[in-house]
Amino acid sequence: MNELYTVAEIRQIEQAALAGLPAGTLMQRAGAAAMQMALAMLDNASIASAPRVLVLAGPGNNGGDALDVAARLAQAGIEVTVALYAVAERQPQDARAALGRAQAGAATLLAPGDPGDSAAPSAAGSIYQRHWDLVIDGLFGIGLARPLAGAMRAMVEFINTLPCQVLALDIPSGLDADTGDIVGPGGIAVRAHRTITFIADKPGLHTCHGRDHAGQVSIATLDIDPALLPPAQAFLNGPILFADALRPRPQNSHKGSFGDVAVLGGAHGMQGAPILAARAALHCGAGRVFACFVDEAPGYDPAQPELMCRHAGDFDFSKTTVVAGPGSGGASRANELLARVLDLPVPLVLDADALNLVAADRALQQRLAARTGATILTPHPLEAARLLAVSAGVIQADRLAAARQLAARFQAIVILKGSGSVIARPDGSVAINPSGNPALATAGTGDVLAGVCGALLAQHLPPWQAALSAAWLHGHAADRLVEAGVGPVGLSASELIPAIRTALNALNALCTLGALGALGAQITVNAH
Ligand SMILES: NC(=O)C1=CN([C@@H]2O[C@H](COP(=O)(O)OP(=O)(O)OC[C@H]3O[C@@H](n4cnc5c(N)ncnc54)[C@H](OP(=O)(O)O)[C@@H]3O)[C@@H](O)[C@H]2O)[C@@H](O)CC1
Ligand SMILES: [K+]
């Protein structure tokens, strides 16, 4: 299941489902699913005997889920302590019923209270001083309305220092389920190893701070009738979304069958950037690749003599897919060349300096919005901020909204890079890319991504599928390299290129065999 739903959508689904069910049913299903996950985590931790579980239960229904799972674990004979931050009279009905079940069983309930509260030091102190094998976070789910403060904040600070496994219910408390930002100002969020999310998956678990805080995400649908789910506007990226566009190569083909890519960039002192993009385009199947330099052009690339190096001023860009921006600099020469390619109806990828030039020049912005050829923009958050004339903080606070805004404004496909890259198209659809890791946080990997996009466009993938596959392959290759010990420290952009080629060929082979199912199952899971 690749659909992602906003809090507003989940609320609607929840209301529709609750209408047809006896009170408390969904919460009990959530508790039962969470119990299975908790037991699996305790098993994996190979605890010899008598594991101790700490359950944090907040004031709302997320706390109700926590109380339900606490009651179940205690019933199963596990030693459970609940840190309760709820007053029964103010709990929602289902949560109060769950509190009753927890109180009736063998769980120990403590009320750590506020730091100023005279009861707090003893209750909180007994929690702080004990050894825990598993913590279950049920402070807040989709109802978090402001930053965590007081006693709950202090407890989360403590939990985040523990060496034991942490399971978050629905979402890690403190995280915004729509954006993946930490609810602030000055907020804090639980860092979980696993998150079991209810009803459907949520975008905030997969982008911005989401991947660091949610860990591995599992979905418990609570047996809700799929007909109650509206058509999704957001998806988790994976081969299932773009495999249709990948085609086996016909035997009767030649280099002209797979298109030309011209990379425009490489001002004086920055010639490596277009070389990286061009090498990536070559290794991802473009028939011929040109590296076109704004300033002086090298005779050829000794490590990759298949590339053709040219002066950009003399090159005819009208018959190629163009990747503009890697190392192009911000000089007027680069601006003129960019204006020329923007006016051509060719497939175009804009990266790096090309995006900065557009951000600084209204005429280029108009040319970009008016293009008839397919366009992919690949900004990192700072480039996106320049394009939208806001700060990078504003972009990161709602990455989905920023990517959508850019796509609509420039009538282009946008890949907003970062942890959980967001791919958006002008109609408002978005996909969040789950592959990739911090090994990619090194110079040149953006040039490589732009080159992969160019190669796939040149091979006639529609721009949406080209962007989805490029983002996924780029991250997937980095994941495989890290598994092999090539990173996360010290992975170079050059090493990424052959790994992307391997991933693309493996994916093509799977598509040809119609064996994508296995891969589809893997991609809904974050690496912790
Ligand atoms: N309904 C169902 O059947 C099902 C629901 N499910 C579960 O319910 C969760 C949603 O439950 P929810 O709507 O009660 O929201 P939840 O996240 O528990 O918190 C809201 C409470 O917190 C309070 N509050 C907010 N911020 C605060 C802060 N910073 N500091 C202190 N207090 C703060 C806020 O009160 P306020 O003060 O804002 O009026 C309110 O009391 C969902 O994520 C899923 O886990 C599943 O079991 C499926 C079935
Ligand atoms: K939670």
C-alpha cells in the first residue's frame, strides 16, 4: 500500500468507520496490532526473562491506544508500567474505557505529573531510575496541537537517551503527521525504532524529521473497509508507481533509439559537475551524451572518453534532452545560455546554478513557466527557498506544500531533495521517496541525480515517471552501497553512478519478468 493520507483525511475515514462499529472497536484493534508489534520487538531483543515495558499514555485517544496495549501486555504476564498523563474525567470515551481495562489488570499506573508537582519527583524518579526493555509511546498521535512541554517534554527527553527499543503508536509524539516537522516552536519528538501507524500511512513519517523519528514504519489498517479511503493525493514512491514506463530494449535498436543528453554547465573551476551529470546520463542508458561547458571545454574526459565535450556557445541544444545547471555559475554567459534552452521545446532538467539563475531573474521565470517541453526541477531546500522567495526553514516546515507550490508555479515536475525527497507535479499529486540515506550528503550527488533524470527523459519516460524512477534509483543505489560498506561515510558521487546502473538494470529485469511484487513490499519500510 503506497497511499499517504493527511490528518484531515484520516479523521474523515475514522469518522466513517466509527459510524458502523460498536464503541471502542477501532481502539481495541489498534491495541491488538500494537501488542503484536511490541511482542515481536521484545523477542528480537532476546531478553532472557521478565522484560520490563514502560508505556507512556497521553490525554487523548493516542493515550487510549497506549492504555489498551498496556492492559493486553499485562494480561499476557509482562511487567508493564504506565506513565499516565491523563485525567479520567477529561479523557475521550474510548480512552477512558481503556484506562478502566488497564486499571483492572496487573499494570502499574504512575502519574509523573508536572515537574512543579510534589507527587512528580517520586513517580518520575522511579521511572528514570529503572531499567526498561521496551518503551511504548502513546503520548500524542494526530491530535497534537502544540509543542510538548512540562512533564511530558521531560519524559521524552529521558526516553530519547535510553538504549532500549522504542515503539511509537500512530506517530512519534511531537512529530507533525502531515509535514514530518517537529511541532514547535522549540518542540521535541520521540525518536522511535518502529512506528505502528493506524488506518493508513502518513506523509510526515517519511520526510523532513520523519525518517529519523519514526524508524521502521508498519501500517495497521484496523480492518477498515478500503472503500472508505478516498483517492490519495500523496504516495510513497516505489517501482509500483513507475514500472509501467520502463520497457525492455528491443533487439532492433541503435544509439539513436535512446536519445541524446546535453549537460549545460561547467563554468571555470566547476567542470567536474557537468562531467558527473554526463557520466550518470551515460550509465543510465542515454544513446549519446554531450558535456557542454559555459567557459573553456576540456578536450575529452579521460576517465570516460565516450562523453563528447563541447563549448556550450557553439552547441545546438535543439535536438537533445538538456540538463542545465551543474556548475554553470551565475555569470551573464550562463544566463544567456539558459534563456536559450528554456525557449526550446526539448525535455529539460534544471538543477543547481540554473535554479539560482531562475530565482534571480523574473524573465527567466516567465520563460520557464511558459515552456512547452517536459521540465523537471531538482532543487535542494535552499534552492527551493530562493525560487519561492522564502527561507529554507519555511520550505522544510512543509516540504510537500513547497514542492506543490513550485510545481504549480513553474508547470514542472519538481524533486525537492532532502531526507524523504518530495516529487510533485502541477496537478498537486506528490510522492515521497523512501530510498536513500545520509551517504548522499556529499558534493556531486545532485549532479548525478540530474544526469539520471536527463537519461530517462531522453529514453522517452514521461517526466513524472522519469522523476520518480530517478529519485528512487538514486536512493536505492546509495542504500545498497551502504549495505556493502561503501558509506555512509565517504561514499563519493562517482561511486554512485555504476550502482545506479546496476539498480536500473535489476529493475528492468524485474519489470520484464513481471516480478515487481517483491520489491513493492520492501519499499513501504524506512531504514532506521
Ligand atoms: N478515534 C478513534 O476511535 C481512534 C483513534 N486512534 C488514535 O487516536 C489518536 C488521535 O486521538 P486524539 O484525537 O484524541 O488526539 P491525541 O493525539 O491523542 O491528542 C489529543 C489530546 O491531547 C491534547 N493536547 C494536544 N497537544 C497537547 C500538548 N502539546 N500538550 C498537552 N496536551 C495536548 C488535546 O487536548 P487540548 O488541550 O488540545 O484540548 C487532546 O486531549 C490517533 O493518533 C490514534 O492513535 C486509533 O486508536 C484509531 C481509533
Ligand atoms: K505516539
